[in-house]
Amino acid sequence: MNKLEWFENFQSMDDRALQKFAKKEDLKFSIEEIQQLRLIFQNASLTWLFSGIPAAELKKAESLIGEKRLKKLRKIIGV
């Protein structure tokens, strides 16, 4: 799994499909969490793949899904 694929799926899949996709990577998100994560990362750009996700966005995501799942997500997408 590469970073670009995760970002593309995050932006293009519907909520349920993304929930199933994440589950394959052993990440469990509720539909509500997915919707909130989409709001947090709606301004994601390809530059994030190279420079990393801005700290403010990471803090918002951590408050939503918790430190453990955020670390796992970051490990999977390599940021």
C-alpha cells in the first residue's frame, strides 16, 4: 500500500467502502469518524506526501481517533 493510493481512496471512496478498505489494514473507523477525518483532511495535497501532514491537522485527527489509531494510520501511509 502506498501513500498516494491511501489519499486517493480517502478522497474518492464512499464512507462504507473506505471503512472496509481501512479494515483490511486492521484499522477500524466508524462512519462518523470517517466523515470527520474527511473534514480534517479535505485540504490535503500531494505536497503532504513529501513534507508530511501539518501538525495542526494531525492534532485534530488524534483528538478524533486517538493516538494509537493515528500512529497506526501514519505507519501504514508512511507519514
